[in-house]
Amino acid sequence: MQFDFSDDQKELRDGVRRLLDQRCPISVVRAVADGEAGHSAELWREIGESGFLAAAVPEQYGGVGAGYLELCLVAQELGRSLAPLPTVSSVYQASEALLIAGSDAQKAAWLPRLASGAAIGTVALAERPGETTPGAIAATVRGGKLSGVKIPVADGIAADLAIVLAKDEAGGQSLFLADLGAAGVTREGVKTIDPTRKHARLSFADTPVEPLGAAGQGWALLDRVRDRAAVLTAFEQIGGAEAALFMARDYALQRFAFGRQIGSFQAIKHMLADMYVALELARSNCYYGAWALSVDSDTLPAAAASARVAATQAYQLCSANTIQVHGGMGFTWEFDCHLHYRRSNYLALALGGASLWESRLIAAIRPRAA
Amino acid sequence: MNFDDTPQEADFRARAAAWIANNAPFELGPELDVSGFGHLHLHSVDRIAAAKAWQKKKFDAGWAALRWPREYGGAGASPIEQVIWSEEEGVFGKLSGPFNIGFGMCGPTVMAWASEEQKRHLLPRLAAGEDIWCQLFSEPVAGSDLAGIRTKAVQDGDPGSEAGAGDWIINGQKIWTSGARDADWGLLITRTDPTVLKHRGLTMFFLDMKSPGVEIRPIWQMNEESVFNEVYFTDVRIPDAQRLGEVGQGWTVALTTLMNERMSIGGSMPTGFPQLLDLCTQIETENGPAIDDPRVRSQLARFAVRASGLQYSAFRSISALSRGEQPGPENSIGKLVAGAMMQDIARFALDLEGEAGLLQDKELAPDRARFQEMLLRSPATRIEGGSDEVLRNIIAERVLGLPADIRADKDVPFDQIPTAASAKR
């Protein structure tokens, strides 16, 4: 047993961190928050060219074939820097959906472009309030044409490709691949709680689509995609949680009240200690998730859900408490605390919310009837 | 990142499993299985005799004190082999209970500070289960503020002393001493100079618990057990050769013990989660087993990630240890999380049991009153071996680099530090 990343992997992580320190200062994040664009196109191009996004894509499809452990560490650094990029939709979900379910032709057509960042993919699932379940899907494909409305779709304004869950002609629910440059696609930006990763409403009116994976297997495939995406997203979440924790720690060292650093009060110290504990529990769950993902273990559903549940909790706790430690200043637009608060609550809902993952976790670990 | 055994680890596992299969006291299995946590309960046999017998058997076959060097009775095994052994030993590991303080805290302190001759004498006896150790640290006035202990050690300065020139004479009282009545040896921290700063006037000894003047009084605990004790010292003599470290260096020696305590307690702590998961499949609600209720699932999942987080954090520590890194203050999270979790799980389980959750009679209560016992034991877990608050301070100060608390006793000689008594005067 060796339960840690290798020295080479840590070097890669440090390299990503250096690049993001230079190319993704908070001003880049804020430019997206304050602007119209859904993400930072310049940063996306740069990260794409670096090959970091392609860590887990096989070389035959334009990837670097390094592996998921490497991609997990890239995700952690993207989370730490609040990178305003379509990673959850394009890298962790669309690419993985193609790898899991795509035909050779579909993989060859899309994966190299997604791996380099030349194209952006997304998954279009939700249609109405409430947990998205089979009964909540109205979008329908007939004669190879998709009609329906999906909202909110992450990175829907910029995406070139959407993987859409819709009813098929046989009455089942399947995944379909929609080239968003095709006819009948209308995109409309929607305001969400995290303006650094914008979302859209996508309306389809007889848009030509092709099936992705076997007919009627939409949910089963989506579950597999989500397990992988959950691990990767959880690494973004612990990266963000750590950044929020240290932002609070640094402020507690610098701010004086009653003639002393506020970080010398136990009320503050214990709050920060609890944030650290939540982060470390999440990190350990994430490491196990990374391992399960990297070897495609049978334990992946449980490991992914554990990483996801723990990382969601940790990031939400750390981002809320960093505002608390900053006091009133933490509530201003000017301070960066709210960027983590917003991001943590967006990531908590991407891929389905906490209660969905809690239920998935128990389903995966419940003792089987004898 | 690799969870699989290396060929060498697989071989170790196979040998361990085979030996356990042929030697473990399987007749005690069912009783051990339901034995509560924190304390070994056996009814069919004497628990100390059973613990000593299993320890001796392991020692004779080379499976005791796995990580200790061979010359001190250990097996020179790696941290990972220790983990593998624990996994294979399973429920029989509970039989080590009476030795845990020896292996986890006193043994490592002796190893770091005693003379070579003492180490070669004491440590193999501990490894073989011949000696039980206890830790004589806390006092009525010194819990979290451990360095505030008042038990006095004065050296017999009479060169013609019949009892023993140079001996130390101990007077005072310790409290919360686990297993003192079973112990052969105690690790004792004393105050040798009250006129200097709090941390500077301390000296560490080890003590024969059968020495004249040692009186042990069991404490009747809120959970109707007496694992903790008070230990009184009246003119107890300790030879100077049983001093660990220099006179006045006791705090440094104590830090060795406390660091090992954190590693030893936190890494191996049960949380009750597997038992709760079972309970949730057994308890029936109107809509089927409790585990299918979304509210139950949600809470259960939150426990699950704490339990797995603790387990994987321990694996991370073991991996770091096996690379030669020292266990650091980050290991404080183990007990901090597990202690509160036991209490939360117990309350949650009782709630699931409904009014039957009130029952504490083993014959009537669900799951033989496992969760009721947990409810009543868990408050101690959050206090012993570093309270939740002390552990949070350690994380905040030593891991996150926050300032230490402002202390009213800083730069004040020990005998001038304000106390409840001095405040009344």
C-alpha cells in the first residue's frame, strides 16, 4: 500500500499551480464574474495547449494518456484558483461520457478537440425544479430529431457539443449527442449563483442528434459518467476549500481586535480547526476516490459518492466560515470570500445535490441481504 | 497511489492469517464481538488472564510489538505490516486492551528515554504481556493544563539514608488513571521544583505500582464502570535510576508520550459506524427498513464519510510513516472526529430504536444495548487523552500556525500562579 500521490504527480501539481498563479490571478476570475463571457477563453486556450485537460484521455484521441490521478491533481489546482473554466461540463463529464459510451467515430470526432480545449462539451439534463429523475424528463427524440428545453446547462452559451438525456422512440431514456451548431438550437444565458461559470437555457426544436451509447441506457450511462465526474469535481472542491481555509487563516493573523490578533481567540481558532478537519476528511475520501477511479475499481460508486459528499460539505463549510472570519468585509463584493461561497454552492449542485449523493453512497455500501 | 499489497505485504498477510487461524482463541470470538468499545468486557474468563495469554502466544511466535526492534521484544515490522496484522487479527485485537497504554504511550517513552539495560529488561516483558503499564499524568487540578501538576518528588539527600540515598520521595495524587489496578508499572510525571516556570520544574519517572505508599481507589463512573482510578502517593520511594530524562526535563519527556498517544488513540478508534449501518438495515419502519428512508440515508451518509475519512486519513499517516516521516499534530483529528461521532451515532441509533432506545438491559435492548453503552461512554472519549478543545487548539496552533492562547501564568514561577485557593485569600 502507498496511499499518496507520487513525486512525479506532485511535481505536475506544482507545475499546474505555478501556471495558474501566473495566468489565473483573481482578476481573471473577476473579469468573468463581471463580464458577459461564460468563461475565460484565453485561460482555457492556454490550459488546453498545456495538455493538462487531456491527462486522462488516451493518446489515440489526442490526449496525453497520463491518467486519472494526474487529472485529479489538475482539478484540485483549478478549484484552488477558482478557475473560470468549463471543466466540470467539458472535461469531467462530456469527455468521460464519450470515453464510456462513444462509438469510435464519435470519439475520433470529438475527443481530440475536447482534450485540447478547441471545443467545449456539456451535459444537458435538468428541465425543471426538483431532483432530476426519469419522470422529470420531457425532452424527446423522434426520427433523430431532438425537441425540448434544458435548464440550467453549464457552459451552455459557449459549448459546441451537448450530451442530452431524452426520451427515445422506444419509450426509454437515452443519451444523445447534439452538435450545438446544428439547426433548431436556441441558447439563452441565465443568471446563476456562480457568475464565474455561467449557465444557459438550451432549447431544441427538431435538432438533429445521434445516439450516444445503447438505447434505453441513458441513466445507467449517466451514473457511470457521474461517478467519474464526482471524483474529479470533489478535487476541485477540496482545492477550493483549502484556498478558503487559508484565506480565513491569513485574515485571522492580520486582523486585530481587543488589542490582539483575532486568530488568538479560541472562537476563531476552533472554527478554523473544524474547517481543517472537514477538509482533511474530505481529502482522504478524495484520495481513495482517485485511486478507485484510476484502477476502475468495483468500489468506484461508493468511493466517488464518499469523495463527493465529504468534499461538498468541506467546501460549503470552509467558504461560509471564511466569510464569518472576515466579518462585515467578507460580505462585500470587493473581498473574494463570496467567490468561494458561490463556487462551493454551485459545485454542490453540479452533478446533482448533496442528498442525491448521500443516497447513492448508502445504496453503494448497504449490506446486501444474506 | 496503490491500495494493493506488494508481494512482500501479501506474503506477510498470508502468514499472519494462517497463524491467527491456527492460534487465536476462537472460543472468545462471540464475546469479543459484542464487547463494548473503550474497555474489554469478558464474562466467561478473566479478561486480564485472557489478554496476557494471547499476548504471550503472539510474543512466542514473533507477532508481538510488531514495530519495535527485535532486541526489545518486537518484530521489526513496517508500519504497513502493522496495519495488515490488525486487519487480520480483527476482533482478537480487542484482547490487547490492557496493553494499549503500554504499547502506545509508556513503551515508546521508555524506548526514547530509559537506559539500554532498562529497555532490554522492561520492553520485552511488555511485549510478552508479562507487564501492564499505566500513565500517571492527570491530577485533580491539572487536566488540559497538564503542566500544572502538583504531585511532589523530593530527593532523599541523606547520604546515610537507610531506605536509599538519592531515592525520590513522592507525595500527591493522580486521577483518571486507566487500568491502574491491573498495572505493574506506571509512568509518573512529578514536580521537582515549584519555584521555576511551570514547564521547567517537572521530572519523569517510572514506578513499580506495588511500591509501599501507593494507594489506588477506583472511580465509579457515570456509565457504571470503574476503569478510571485515583492513585495516591504517600512517601513512595523511587530509585533515581528510574528517572527518565534529566531533573527538570519532564515536560520534554511527556511530549514523547503525548505525541505517541495521539497517534495511538486516533489511529485505531472505533466509531460505531459499521454497527449503525447494520442497525439501519434491521430496524423496520412503516416503509420498510430504516435504511430506505431518505432522512436516515442522508444522516447515515454523513456518518459514512466521516468514518471512511478517518480510515483513509490513518492510511495516509501510515504511508507517511513508511516513507520515514514523523507523525505530526495533524493526527489530532482522529480522536477529535471519532469521539464526537460516537456520541452522535449513539443518539441517532437510539432515535431509530424509538422508545425501545431507552432500554439498557442487555437482554431486552436492541443490539444488546450496544448503542446505549456507547451513549454513556462517549462523553469520556471527548475528554480523555486531550479534550476536543485541546485538540482544536493543537490543530489551530501547530498545523494552521495561529497564535497560542494568551496565558495568565506565562513567565510566572509555578508557586506564584493564581489558583482557586489563592483567589479566595
